Amino acid sequence: MDLLKRITTGIYLLTVQAGKTRAGMIVSWVLQISRDPLLVMAGVRPDRYTHKIMGERNSFGINILYEGQEELVDRMEKPLEERFEGVEFFTGSLGTPLLKDSIGAIECKIQRVIKPGDHSLFIGEVVGQHFLKDMPPLSSWGLGKLYLG
Ligand SMILES: Cc1cc2nc3c(=O)[nH]c(=O)nc-3n(C[C@H](O)[C@H](O)[C@H](O)COP(=O)(O)O)c2cc1C
């Protein structure tokens, strides 16, 4: 048995502005890594389209999903053109698209990218926190889908 499967995480929609449109994907490798300054980290595999766009931008959003948004998670596996059909966003101070329907959205300014292994760790300084809905957060355990890289 792979014990790493028992490391539970939250489930998030990572969003980024891509020219006139937007890109985004489900991520579970997200963690707060500093209190002062307030830093979070997202682990993204270099072959993701979202990774390419993140490399061109200076910000990204972490949208905290709630229990009941499993369908949204499935939808994010669709091709990018269909992924965001009917999904509503608002814009953060750095121009990041942020999900309207979530527990909340964290906007981050990319401070550093480190590549210790097969995922890039995007370290972002939190520049905005938008609390939207008080709901129990979706977790990898509750979702029943574990991301192991
Ligand atoms: C529950 C779940 C968690 C995921 N977590 C991550 C993650 O932390 N990092 C990552 O690179 N991919 C993760 N993925 C895979 C991406 O969401 C998926 O490959 C996505 O289609 C990439 O989209 P893109 O190529 O348009 O950027 C996860 C997928 C699921 C279903």
C-alpha cells in the first residue's frame, strides 16, 4: 500500500489569466508555507497548459472548493474551451480570474518558482483574500480522488 495516499489535502481550482481568456486546473498540492510574509505554494507539473501560462504571468488564484462541487472538479477535466462554460469569475487586483462560487479565493503574486523534482513549486505572496461562502471544504479524502503526481 502506498502510504502517501493517506496524506489528505484540500481540493482547489487554480486560476490564471491567459491573454484575453483564462486557464485553470484542479490542484491538491497547495500549502501555506509562511505566516510573515504570507506565502502559499502550489505544485504544478511542467506539462500542464496552466504551467505554461503561469510562467508568463506574475499572479495566480487559489479558489477553495466546498463539499458539493464534485461536478465542477469533473468538468475541469474537459478541454479548456469547454471547461469554463457557464462558470462565473470576478477579477482580483492583479487581474487574476477568481471563482465566484467557492468558499473563497486567494490571489497570489508569484514570488519564486522552484523545481526540486517533477513538479514546479510556485510560491506566491498572498495579496488578496476574498471570503465568499461558509461551507465545509472539499478534501481529497471526501472527493475520493487522490492526486499522486
Ligand atoms: C483531484 C485532482 C487533483 C490534482 N492535483 C494536481 C496538482 O496538485 N498538480 C498538478 O500538476 N496537477 C494536478 N491535477 C491534474 C490536473 O488538474 C489536470 O492534469 C488538468 O487537466 C491540467 O489542465 P491543463 O493542462 O489545462 O493545465 C489534479 C487532478 C485532480 C482530479
